[in-house]
Amino acid sequence: MEQQQKHTLGLAWISTLLLSTLPNIIWQEFFGAPGMALFWVKIILLGTLIILSFFLKPVMELRLYFLLILLLFSLEEFLGIISRTPIWLNWFPQSSTFIKSMFGIQLLRFIVALLMIIAMLVIFKRPSRFFLTPGKLDAPSSKLIFLIDEGTSWKKLGWILSLCITFGTLFFLALAGRPTLSQLSKTLSMLPLILVLAAMNAFSEELNYRSALLSPLLPIVGKSHSLLLAALFFWPGSFLWRPLWHSRRDYGNRVGVPAK
């Protein structure tokens, strides 16, 4: 690997680490909620890197990567401001049921994803350049240590992963919320809406935190590093979430089913 490529790769890793939610987590654990301070630090960092990209070759190769992250941060903050306006809070009050409040959250994320699609269409011209294309379910998967055999089709692997993730999540939520059978039966009537919300969330996350990162990185740092960098940028955010339901009564209140 050439020296310049090493510099570009090192910069990609360090900048992704700093721009991820990992600094927010460290700050929160030791000093409390960071507020907007870290957001503006990241915006300044991105602005500095974009300016340097006009003068330094290792940074120049990552300019599009930094621009897309800057756009993503800006859109998320702008939609976050909208979510705090009186009219939005009137439509989706924080005291509303889980379905209504979660729809408000997912709607904002979905709007960000649609705006990112428009931006990437302008930049890349073709949807296939940022992976907005039907997947090939018969494509073979790569080997993953002892968990996945090389050559397993994604049509088969998708079902396996879906079942594992679904039942694993349900187990986690059952431990956190301890819902009664009555609450569970009433919640099942909302299953179609829950699936719609899950689909909206999946689409938004894939566009905002996979497509927007992989498309500029792949030609520069290659497949393995691109996937790892996208994962590094995305996964720490899960740490900031807490169980949605901390008690049986809380479970009932969130989904709109009274606790007894």
C-alpha cells in the first residue's frame, strides 16, 4: 500500500471515529448530556476537513464522504428543530401512544432519507451508484467465522437472520417490560402498524447510514474498510437508546394498552 493510501485510510478511520456517536457516549458517561456542544465541534471538524481537501491529496479523496456526512448532520438537525415546533408537538405530542409518537420519529427520519436520495441522485446520477436498486437474493454470502458458511444464499440467510433478530429483540423487550398476556394480545392488533414503522426505520437507516457512507468510501478504501467504517459510524448510536419499557405499567402506557 502506498504512503498516500495509508494516510487516506488512517484519516478515514480517525475522522469516522470522531464523527460517530462514540464521543457523545464517552462524554455522556463521564460528564452528562453533551447538549449541542459536540454537534458543533463535529460541524467545525467537517468544515475544516472539507477546506483542507482542496489543498491536501489524502483529504481530497475523502471530500465527498465528508460532504455527505455534513449534509446528513445538517438535515437531521433541521428536522430535529421541526420536531420541537409547537405545530409538530401538537401533531405528535410526547405523551401520545407508542404508535403515534414513533410514527412522528420515523416520519422525520424518512424525510431525511428522501432528501439524501435527491442529493445522491444529483451527485452520482444513477441510483445503482448508491445501492438504491433491487437486491439479488440469490447472491452468495461471504464466510463469517463459524457462523455463516461461504456461498450461503441471502434468500436463506435473510430468513435466518430475521428470525434471530426478531426473537432476540422480543426476548429483550419482554424482560424490560414484563407485559401481561392481556397487553400482548391487544398489542398484536397493532402488528401491521408496527411492521410499517419497522420498514420505515430500516429504509431510513440503510439510506442514511449505509448508502450515504458506502457509496463515497467504496472506490477509495475498498470493500472491507468501507463496511467496517460504516458499521463504526452507525453502531455506537444503539448504546444511547434505553429499553422503551421499564415496567409493566410503562409498557401499557407506551402502546396505549392500560396496565391492570
